[in-house]
Amino acid sequence: MRIVTSKQMKQIEQNSIQYQMSYLRLMENAGCAAAQFIAQTLHDVNGLNCVVFSGKGNNGGDGFVVARKLSELGANVTIVLTDGEPKTDDAAKMLHIARMMELTVLSFEDDLELVNSALADVDVIIDAVFGSGFHGEMDVRRRQVCSMINSAIAAVFSLDIPSGVNCDTGEAAQDAVQADFTIAFDSYKPAHMLPKYLPNLGQVTLAPIGIDPLSYVDVEQNHFVTDDEFVYSKIPVKEDNAHKTSTGKLLNIAGGVGCTGAAILSSTAALRSGAGYVVTAVPQAIYPIVAPSLVQSPSCFIENASDVASALNGVSAVSIGCGMGTGQRQRGILEEVLYLAKCPVIIDADGINNLAMDISIVADAKCPVVLTPHFGEMARICQTSVSEIQKAPLLCAQELAAQLKATIVLKGAHTIIASADGHTFINQTGNPGLAKAGSGDVLTGILASLISQGMQPFDAAVSAVYLHGAAADRCVERMSEYFMQPDDILIDLGRLFKEHIR
């Protein structure tokens, strides 16, 4: 699946000109593809009242083509110019053809009463106001346009991206169009992969517009959606002569008084994900509770920072934070781990909360670091609000990964995995059954286990998130979203491993 930014899409279109293509032809192809999808979706557009809202750019030009094609299929079409006459030559040519066909063309500014009259009896609205170039906020007039679209009783089709949505970050401006269908042209954009965060998108479909495959050759893809092929090609297959110390030694620093379950869940998940040797490090006070539940996993005590050095001996990965609590003692342990560790360190839950006062220690660490915050934890370490993170989660994850030189796993309905070098995966597996205390501990265990077995931290993060969600999707079929508990998915995880590895 190809996912490109708006800038990359422009480069692809420019490249296509080398292969017997023109911008005018691309516009014609895009409009024809969109009109075909609309006609197929509605089965028959003959006699339907359609209003096409077109902006001044090439997205508006696509809208003019859609208007022409729907008219040819028998629809009653009205074009509304939201920003006056088009500013690009190609869009102007397409509008000229529409006028030659005697389609009704109204100005939103000058013919508002007629626009309202058209919307009073509308069946279909085509949103071609902004397209993929939008960013920032909308002015009063454009917000008024979008509000009218959202208020109308009609099927709304957005061309490429709903107007008011930033296709690169997923940020939706106030009053952004709420589409029933979004028709992405040629390639998906990052925002198209965030439907659970963006109800604006409606149903997303991809429409080819005739671009030659060679046009993509020199455009580096930075955004991806995780799939089976990626995940199962990365997970190491155990050698026939494998033994417990050759298949990963994980140190899991977890648990605290009142939070013993987090230590048990995370270590159990790590063991079930293939780690050969998992040492669970807990405060001495909870050892009698944790140890009997982890008979396969040796335990040790970590009471303060001075205990860290000996515990790190020979480990291939460290996970820290699940249920460990917050405070000066816990912060000291975390600092010592980041100072001494030579292997990858996974920081989750309270480990992240202990970072909130000063996250610079992550960037200064000599070891690879993976952070796995949910939106609340992300807001704390970024010193902002959850609502601000929700506006553009993709951008927030990318910026924090670059700042800390770490892998960021921003957990949510679409978990986002961002690397320090700008690569981003957007996960599509999982369901609301995971919205329960302990799910994050299981994910941390899977992730830490894969890293301990030798996977690169970023690849392991992408794979762990995908497997966690895929197992949960299987679990729902057995138990329902209401009944399932975080550790129930480990049975389904085992089945996935059996089907795809051995």
C-alpha cells in the first residue's frame, strides 16, 4: 500500500509528465474516476440533484469534471464557486467546458440565496473545495461553506480529502467537512489511514488516475500500514539448536505495592512471545505475590538505583515502568537504567510518567529507547493537553521521535509507531476490547520479548503493535469485546504464531 504526503504526491504528478501525461489529463482522469465511483455507489444518478462545491485550485478542477460526467449520466448538476473563478489554467479550462454544456454555475459570494435554494432539495454533494493542499485553519467564508455542506441532507463525497482536513497530519480544522465517502486519488495520504480518529473521512476508496508506475521510483515512502508480510518476515525463526539464553534475556522492571498485576501480565506476555529468559525485577515487598504467578520466570529485587547495575548483567533488552509507581526512587532507577544500559530499553506506563519532569535523559541515553505512551502520557511528557495531541497524533509522534532520537509508540485506536528518522507506521488492527487496564502491560511484554530476541527496536514495535491488535481481533470472535481480558489475547497470539511461524 502506497502512502504519500501532499508534497510527494505533487512530485509524483510532476514525474508523470515525463510519461505521456499532462496535468489536464490527470484532472480529467481524477474527475472521471470519482464520477464513476459516485454513480456505482448510488447505483443510478439519473434525476438526482447534485451540487458541486469547487474551490479555486486543481481540486476544484476535479470537481468540474465530476459535474460534467454526472450531468452526462442524467443528474441535475449545480456548480458552486466557493472562491470565485479558478486560479489555475487547467481548472479554468474544465470550468469553461462545463459552461459550454450549460451547467448551472453559481458564486457562493454573489448567489448565496440561489445556493441555499439548491441545497434545499439536494441529493448528492461533491466537496472539491480544498483537496490535499489544505493546512491550518479556515477563514469565516470557507467555514460557512463547510457548515452548509455538513448541514445538508445529502450524500457527501469528498475529492481526495474532506475540506478542512490536513492530509499529512490528520488535523481537522473547525467545521471541516464530514464526508460520507472520501475518494483518494492515486495514492493514500497519511490521514486516510486514521478513520477511527477522523469521522470526517467516512468510507475511503482509492481511485487510480493513470499515473505511470515509473513516476514513483525516486519518491521515498515514509509512511506505511503494517501487514502480515512485514511482521512475519521480521520475527526471527528459532534455530533447531536454540537454548534459553540464545533466544533473548529480558529484564522486566515492573510492579509496585498495589500494582502486582502489571508485573505478572507483562512478564507472562514476554514469555508467551518467545523470550527464552525473563527476569522480573520487583520491590521486595511484592515478591511473595509475584513469584508464585511466574514460576517460569526468575525474579530479583530492585529497590533503588544501586541495584540496577547487577540486574543488567547479560540482558539483551530491558522493559521498565509497568505498575512501578512514580516518585524520586523510581525516577532514580529509570535514570540509572538509561545511563548504564547497552541494550535497548522499553519505557512504558509509570516509566513514562517518571520522565515527565525531564525527558532530556532519553535523548542523552547511549542505548536505543522505545517509549509507549497513551494519549494522556503523551500529553504529560510533551507538557500539553490531550486535546492538542488528539488534533494531530501523527505529527506529535513524529516530532517527539525526532526530538528524543527514539522510537515512539503512541497508543490509541490507530496506534502510531514513529522512528527518529521520520518513518511512520499506522496500525489498523485492534478493537475496543483492548480499552481495559492491563492491555498496555501485555503489549509491553510482547514488544520487549521481540527486541530481546534480536529484532530491531522499530521493527519490533511495529510488529508487536500489529500482533497485539490482531490477537485481540481474534479474541473478540471467541469472547466479545465486553468479556475479554488483556491476558485472554495470549491464546490467540499463540495461534497466530503457529499459523505464520511454527
